[in-house]
Amino acid sequence: MKTKRLIISMIFVVLFSIFVYISHQINFVPGQEISKNALDFLSNIIKVFPGVFILIGLFEVWIKASTIEKHFGKESGIKGYIMAIILASTTIGGLFVSFPVAYSLYHKGAKLSAIFTYISASAVCRVPMTIFEISFIGVKFTLVRFFVSLPLIVISSKLLGDHLEKHNYTLAPGK
Amino acid sequence: MIKIFYAIVLILSLVSLIVNKNKTEQAYKIAIQKLLNILPSLLLMVILVSVVLYFTPDKTIVNLLGKNNQFLGVVLGLFFGSITLMPGFIAFPLAGILLEKGVLYMVLSAFTSSLMLVGILTYPIEKDYFGAKVTIMRNSISLVITAIIALATGLAFGELF
């Protein structure tokens, strides 16, 4: 299963590389623009990802599971969601950065509803992004977004998390 | 921003190294292993993003969001926000341009919120960590939440009634 997915991804990467190469050879403009998009996005990722994964590595080695269970686990109640939102506000990057962080939190004992809250909250209330948003669109816009989205995020995460836990859903290890 | 981030990463790594060399080595091994695990899906996402961005350039988004009535605008905002992916430092200046062109706050809200909350292009990565079922459920719920935020924004700015 895992190797099958790896092979599919690699086929795409090879085909894409060939497409980019030929586009440059025959001056196919759409192909050149697509390759420029890919490079721009890739360079954004390369800037952020190594640091994120080093922090995840340090987190896995140093932070005790009991600490995470206490603050984000099944017994954490409302505090778990508040902690998830606070942690989310310090996240950088985008959704794709919060996935691996959430995954590690889960395997240290965080409840599913807390990691779903973390993922969604990191999409709406990252501090650096919010400052940017206020300066371009205005503070009222941002406040409406916060006050409407955060309760909905917590409620929906709780419903989704509880539903999955009732059906004994677990995340596959080893990612 | 990124400099501050790496300063923090560096300081934490050094503290970790001073306290326990073995654990720090292990942390870096975990980091590399995890990065390699996700690399295939990451590259797949880069390819998806590069192709989708080509077909939805900023100009198209500005034109479509600016020229329609409020409800169609919100629907288009949700659509473009969901299928594209861009960092905040590109998205918010773009939203600023849209605002100057007279695009409604609720349309901007639909666009920027779904951009951040709904990730169709991040599907390969999200599925790797959480499985297809949860990924689809989370994104569907997020789309509904985004629509509610947009309507609430419309109410707050008096654009609905």
C-alpha cells in the first residue's frame, strides 16, 4: 500500500519533470509558467519545512506523553481546546504545516477533537497572518472572523472527534 | 518572520544539544525520517498547486469576484478559496486590491477563509496523516463553517440587508 503510493507519486514527479523540460526546450509558455509556480511554491516549503520538522523531532524526544495528555488529552475538557487554540496561534505556514504537528500531538496523547481544533484554528488565527490581515482588510473583518469561527471550530471538532472515537478510530502510526 | 522562526529552532536545538547529545541526535533523526516519509505527497502537492495556480491567475480571481452579485460572489469566493492555495503574504494584499475595487467584505471573507481552512490541494498530505475519510469530513465541515463566517461578515458590514 505504502510502496504503491510512493510509486504513483514518483511517476507523477517524473512525468512532471519531463513536461517541464520539454516546455523549456520548445518554449511552451504555459509549461514554463507552471514550472515557475512549482519552483515558487517549493521554495516556500523548503524555507519552512526543515525547521518545522526539527521542532517536531525535539518535541517527540523531550515532551513527556503525560504532559500532553494532561493539557490536550481526554481528561483535559475545555482547557484542551483553549490550549489547542493558543498553540495554533503560534503556528507558521499553512494547513500543511499543522498536519504533521497535529499528528505528533495525537501520538503523544492529545484527543482527536483537540487536534482538529488545532488544525482549523491554525488556519484562522495564526498571529503573524492575523497582523497581515488586519493591515490589509481591517480589524472589524478579523474580529468577526474570530468570534464566529472559533466557537464553530471547537463545536465541530468536538462532534467529529467524539464521533470518530466512538467508532474506535485511530490514526495509523509511523508517519 | 522566517528568521525569527529559525533563530528559535537554533536556540532550542543548542539547548537540547547541551543538555543531552543523544536525545538531540535522535530528534534530528526523527525529523529527517518524518520529512522523507511525507516527501512523495509533498511533491505531489507542489505539482497540483503549480497546475491549478496556472489556471486560476490573480487576474481571473479579481475579475470574477468583482463583477458578480453578492451571493454568486460568495459562492465563487468559496470555490476559488477552496481549490487554490497561497501564502498569506500573497492572499491578503490580493484581498486588499479586491477591497479597493469595491468587492464586498462577505465575498473577501468567503475567499480568504476558505483559502486558509479548506484544502483541496493539500489532500495528498492530509490523507497521509489522517486517512481519506477524516480528510473529506474535515474539509466538508470547514467549507460549511467558512460559508457561515462569510454570511456573518455580510451581516456585520450591512451587506446582506
